[in-house]
Amino acid sequence: DAQNANGNICAVRAWSLETGKSHIKCGIFDSGIWQNHDDFQGVNGSVVKEVYDAITSSDLSTVTNEVLQDEDSHGTRSAGIIGAVRNNAEGRPGIAGGDFGLGQEGVSLYGLKIYEFDPSPPPPAIPGSYFITVDHYSQALVESSIDDPTYDISNGEYTFGLHLANNSFGFREGDV
């Protein structure tokens, strides 16, 4: 119908029912998430709970450097589609980011950095080193849905108990 033309998902009508809940855990498998972005401050909206770099096996949750957390900002933009807060006078709202004006919380975001900014051309000595391996990614995807409150992210344990995972990335030919 005309109302749903051009991919309109009718978010305004959906927001009259729900704007997000903090107990819903959303994983962003991408280039990381810049957790200090205005849309993820969580007072009335979504919060970034963890950011883990699966390439270097390091916890980025306490790093405040935007470049280290998400060098090309693709993961932050993907997280925003899901969890950017409504009515905070910043950019566009996410699907389940809560509502700043109404004091409604958003979802909890978990970032798993699975690729680095890809310089062009890539260094010939280390092809594919900017991405985790397919086996490592598969393990992370499966483990991230397991709910284990004793997980230790510093040991590369991804058992966040995710309810959903966004995977918006690609591979270069020959890397897979």
C-alpha cells in the first residue's frame, strides 16, 4: 500500500506501543561502537554495555578514543539504526532507542569489533589481517547468544546472552 512504500517500517506507530527496553540485548558485529556518542548515553535511551575487539582480543569498553572504538564509524551508524534515542535533538532516532523526552529507556548494545578500517590498498605482507577468521566469527556469533553472567570478556568469552545480532559487514574476495 502507499503508506508502506519505499521501505517505510511504520516506526511511529510502533513507538506508540514500545520504544525499547534495557533488558533487551542487541549485538553489533561490525567495526566497533563509539560508546560516547550522544545517542548512547542511556539517561533516557540506549546504553553501550560492552565493546570488544575480537581482532586484538582487547576490551574497548573503557577506551574513550573514538578512533580506537570505531575507526570508520560503520558500526556506530549500525548501532544508531537500532538504538539511537528519540527526541534528543540529535540526528535520526533508532528503532528501539528509547525516548529522551518521555524518559523511556532503550535497548542495551554490545559491540563486537570484527574488522578494522581497511586501508587501500591493503599491506601485501599481511592479507586478511584486518578481519577475524570465519571460524572465529562463527564461534563469536554462537557464543554471544548464550547467557552466562560469569563471562569474562578479557578472556575472549562472548556469552552476552544477546536477543538479536546485527551483522552488517563484508569480506574482500580471497579473505574467506
